[in-house]
Amino acid sequence: MPKDTTRRTGFPIAVSGPSGVGKTTIVQRIVGTDPLVTYSVSVTTRPPRRGESSGTHYEFVRDDEFDLLVEDGALAEWAEVHGYRYGTRASAIREGLERGLDVIMDVDVQGGMSIKRLFDEALLIFVEPPSREELEKRLRGRATDGAEVIARRLTNAIGELEWGPKYDHQVINDDLDDTVRHVLDIIEETREERSPTRGSSSEPVGRSGSSGRQT
């Protein structure tokens, strides 16, 4: 039975990490497991990949439509990543929070920092690969990207990994199931720490050294 959310205010959860690290799969598993978490669909100018549909995976828009969203101040964050623009509607985040839900989104590191500036209560989780070699293996194993795109993503990944220490938590995704469980634990511990009934002696969640394999 869904939990009563009428007496709580949710918080945003920004999940970031380099392409191929498995953050989107982790976010999908979290949403499917925790009834207090809802997903904020990102807006993007990137064309859909095979099997993706607008409104479910992303909200796919034209460049001129994205321009209007920026001009109207409708986006809580936006950035250009790998040649395409991505953004998150501020209204979608606020609607979820007002319903007592924690709003999770997978965003790039620029987006994560923007979310934190706009929502001080945001929880930032950075997903890392077990190694750069494993990340390259995962990217090259994708059937959706060409060689040029993969090379660009690998180059960008090196710079993105440097942002990990700026996040509240860093999780190594070496085993997907373990990683999902650990992220769920982080979210639940954050709720307990912020609960008005929680004592002042709460212990913070430390960094994860556990992890999971992204398939």
C-alpha cells in the first residue's frame, strides 16, 4: 500500500555520472522500488534512440522549442552535453515535491550543481564506474552510438569524474543490484535525518564502496 505523503515535503534527488555508468538504469530501478520517489522526465533536443518514447524516457523537443523554454525561465537547469541540450522543468520538480514525493532525475554534473543552487535541500548522488577501462567497455558495447559519439563521451567522462567529490554521496556501480540497494539506503537515511522526529544523534551515511555491473 502506498505510504501517506500528505504530511511530508519531498526533496529533489539529482543522480549524475559519466555516460555509460548506468545512472539511468539505477534511477529507473529506484522509481520502480520506492513508492515515495517519482521521476522527473528531462527535456532534450537529442533524437530518440531505438525503443525510447517522448514523455516516458525524455521529452523530445526541437531546438526552437528548447529555446523558448530557456527564454521563459521554465527550466530548473539545462546544459549542452555531447552536442545536444538537456533540461529539467522546474514545474515538474515542484509539483512532485508538493505531493510529498522525492523527485529523482538523472542529470549531468552541470545540471546537478544547478539543481542544488535552486533547491538547497536537494540530495546529490554521483555514480562512478569501477574503472575507466570498464566504462569504455560499456560505452563501446552500446549499439546506439557511433564511434565518434563514443570517443566524445569518453573524453567528457574524464572531466566529469572530477566532479564526484562535490556531491553528497559517491557510489561505484560495479554490481547493479548492490548499487540500487545502496542508493535506496542513502535516500531512506536522508529522510530519517531530515524527519522532525529524528534525534540529533543521527549518523550520516558514508560513501559507498559497494557497486554493481551495468548491463
